[in-house]
Amino acid sequence: MIPSSGRRGLRQAVLASVCSLGLLGMLPAVAPAEAQEAPSAVQDVTLNDVVLTFGGTRATAAQLTASGTRLSKDDLLAILKADGKEPWATRLARLDAGSLAIPELRIEQTNGGMRQTATYRDVIARGVHAGRIAELTSAGAAITVAGSAEGRSTNGDGSYGRVRAEDVDLTALARLSTEPGDGKGPWQRLYAGFSVENIAFKDERGVQVSFARLAGRDFSGRQVPTTWNGAFDAFKGLDLTNGDAAGRAKAAGNAADLIEAVSVGSMEATGLRVQDAKGDKPIDLAVARLAYASAGADAGISLSGISFAGTGTRSTIAKLSLSGFSLEPTIATLRRLSKPGDAATVSDADMRRLTPLIGTLLLSGLSVDVPTDEAPGHKASAADPLAKPAGGTVHVGLRDASMTFGPPKDGVPTASRLSLSGLTMPASAVSGFPVLGSLGLYGYRDLDLNIVADSTWNESAKELSLREVSVSGKDMGTLHLNATLGGIGPEIFDPDAATSGFAMLSATAKTLDLKVENGGLYDRFIDATSKSLSLKPDELRKEYVTACLIGIPVILGNSPAAKAIGAAMGKFAAKPGTLSISAKAKGDSGLGVVDFSTATSPGAVLDKLEVNATAE
């Protein structure tokens, strides 16, 4: 996890970089300009001591030179005049030059008690026609952040390497920033591509964040009612839990407008690293590549080459990806909360409805090493805060994993599937767990497990279907479970424990299918147990067969169903292969908590079920 101070500082540094792309062609002169030729001739025009102020943003340049332009001094001044009568987009559409050059561009932004400054070197805009820049470059930049935000100091500094952008549309940027729209107009592309190399930032706490390269393609936007500047300001102050209803409604509407008005074709970051060696819990996080694509075969977010180290724990992930992600449920909830009447109070249910559609999360190649002697209060050595502590480590591995979540209903996924393949760990790692703790006694030194949990919720039928729950282990076997539960309404997912607990009383069991496939665990259990009891394996097996054939029917009431279960389990105990038991409630509503709590015996419950049991 990236420390909050590191996220905040990096965010401010990146915002400073983005602002420079838009401000370059919008700088008015406050000192005399030097025009060398008549307006109709191609000429060079130099502007000195250029200053431009947008609210809390101030841009300054000691010198700006427009080369290869037919615009006169007066033309340029009219285009770049801060208080011009024409809209910025209209004026910038007349901007035309072979190039614009700024040896040093300084951008200062003030936000509350925080001030950030970005100083760019050798800024050059080539091929400037009708307010569009074919190529915008900078040799690099120095970044400083000072002051406080959210009650915390944010002092820090950093730098960028080479910055480059292609096909930058200043007129589109001006329209989005300063002109309102209905949020449904045409998409306006701000740039075709950009890249920033060697990003580095370090805050006063010693947290360091760096990227080898950050790049993006096809960044577009739509005009919104409050303009992008207004929406950004409102979005920064979004708080749905405090403030007056009118303020919440306005902030929610602006947030929805802004989310829907931004489109990014793709982004890629390489060589990401976050280091904190001075905190109570030192960390070192690295990501070789982070990528996002909005469409196509690679649509979604992916990370590869992930590594983490901290307080003796070390882990790596080969690849992590997310696809099918959607903010539509979030936007729909924000739209509803933007209505003053609905924003009078924001409930826990409303906050839950802001949950987006997660989609499918895939993971591969997980490796985790945890020190066995790590205890609360443990601290790494001063010489190397990320070094492994003395002693052994527990290694946990996972070959593949996937988690899929269906569309949410009031923030609750209506379907989900979890699949873990190749989950490996030493048997000693589960020695303290019931049942699993005995695996080491049966000769298992290392565990290799596969786990699947697949469920779906039908709100109208108030049913939760466990379509597949299975656990299998190498040289062990497999346990399969399918079930249908009734009486599962939305109240059961309420975050309030009292409400969800009361709703659980209405849940019923409708169907249950259980299948056990022996893959070696039963045989190891017989061998280990027979040795501890000084019996031969065949003798112990016969005792279990007898207990199944006689004891189980007696316990379950000696009904035909009880005898069928006992016979199937006895056959499995004698020659373990596959054991299958299925049960279905005779009533359509299923068996509820009352049915189980008031039953005088297990047989009384069994009488209310249709049961089938077989062994192969």
C-alpha cells in the first residue's frame, strides 16, 4: 500500500505537470513585445516577463518567443489578453506559429494551505496551428510542494525528466475549462499522446515515489454545466457524510458530471517504486508495469512484476489484472443524490450503492515469505530495515486466482465466483486450525490446494444459490458442496449487525448436495490412527464400517433415509471412492431456524427431507 503522504505528494506533482500543457498557449504579455516584421510577413515575436493568473494558479515566463508566425504583436496580445472579451477558445483558434519557445516556465498553484510549484525547462511547442500543437516538449522540471492539506504537512520535492505531448488541442482545453455545457455534447480530444520520463518525488517523511516512465493516449472530454474548473473544485471538496443537503447535492452532481466527462484511451506506467525506510513499518513496493486500456482485447487495468518487502515479509506477484470494471452504479447513485430531496440524508445503504461493478480480478504467480518469529512490536534492524529477521520463514504460494463479481444490487454483488488454484503452504502453517491442524500427523509436509466458491443471489425469489463450493488437495481428495438457501432478502446484507442477524432468522435450507472424493487422505488417516491405537489398518477400517452401518442409522432415527446414509457411508469406509449425499426439503419454503431448534431429535429433521445417498 502506498502511504497517504506519498499518494498526496505524487498527485500534486502530476497535476502541476498537466496544467503546463494547457497554460503554454494562454500566456499574455505584461511587458512590451518586439515585432520584427509587418503582420503579413512571417516573423519572430518575443514576449518578456509573461504572467498569467487563473484563480489560485499563476504561470510566469521570463521570455516567450513565437517563431515563424504571421501574427503581429497586437494580434498575439489580443489572443493572450487575460481579460479579453472573446472566449479563450475563440482567441486561441487564431494562434498560429511554427513554434513557441519558453526557456523556463514556472507554474504555482495554491490550494488552501498548500502551495505547489513546477518549473519546466526548455519548453517548446512545434507546429502551432489554429490553437493546436503538433508536438509539445520540455527537457524536464523541478517540483516543490509546501504547506498543509487535510490537516497534515505536505512538504516535499521532486523532478521530471523529458516531457512530450502530441496533438495538443488548446482550444478544446479552453472550452472544457471555462465554457459550460450539458455534459452530452461531442467528445473533444485534448491530446493524442503524452509521456513523462523519470518521475521522482520525496516528501519530508522520507517517502519516495518514482516512475521510470508515464505515458497515455487519447485523452478526451466533454463540457459540463459548471465547467471543468468548477467541477474539479467541487470534486475536491466532495463529502457525502457532512455539510448541508444542498452542498452535498451539488457536490454529488458535479462528481457524476466529471466522471462521465472524462475519457482516456490508454495509460501505461513503468518502473513504479514506493519506498519508506523511516516509518514505523518500512516498506519497499515496486511494480514493473501498470497499464490501463478503455477498449479492445486489453481493456481494463493490469499490473505485472509486483514486489513488496517490509518488516521481514517479502512477496511477489507475476501479474494482476482487472476487467469488466464499471462506474455505472456509482454514477447512478451520485445522480440520485444530486437531487436536493434525496440528499437530505445519506444512509449507509446509499454509501453501499456507490460501490462500482468490480468485474473480474485475475492474479497469477503469488509468492509470500513471512518470518516465523515475527511478533507484535517486532522491528527490523537499523542497518537494514527491510532485512529478513533471524529465524525461518513460512512460504505461501498461489499459482492462479480469479474473483468475479456480478452487477451489484444496493452495493451487494448478485453473483460472485472465487477460484484459487495451486495454493501451497507447509502443513505447519495450519497447525493451529481445527481439523486442518491434524494434516501433519497424516504425513503431509506441504499442502497443495484448489478452492472454488461460486454463488448467485436472486432477489425476487429471495434465494442464495451456492452453485459450487469445492476444496481439493494434492494426494487428499475433493469435497464438493451445492446448496440453495431461501429467505435471503436484502436485509441480510445490511451492515448493521442487529439488522442482518435478525434477517438470518428468516433464512431456510432448501437443498443440499454433498460429494466426497477420496484421493489419499482417508487412507493416510486410517494408517496414522491405527498406529496410535495399536491396531491393524484393516481392523480399524472394519470398526468404522460397523459404526456407519449400525451407529449412524440409530442416531438419525432408523428411518429409510437414515439407513441409506449409513449404508453409503459404510461402503465408503470399506473401500473409499466417491460418497454422494443429497437432501431436499419436502416443503417449498425449506427448513428454517425454528424447524431445527424445535426438533426433538436428528430423526425429526430428517423426516422433513427427501434424502439420497450413494457410494461408488
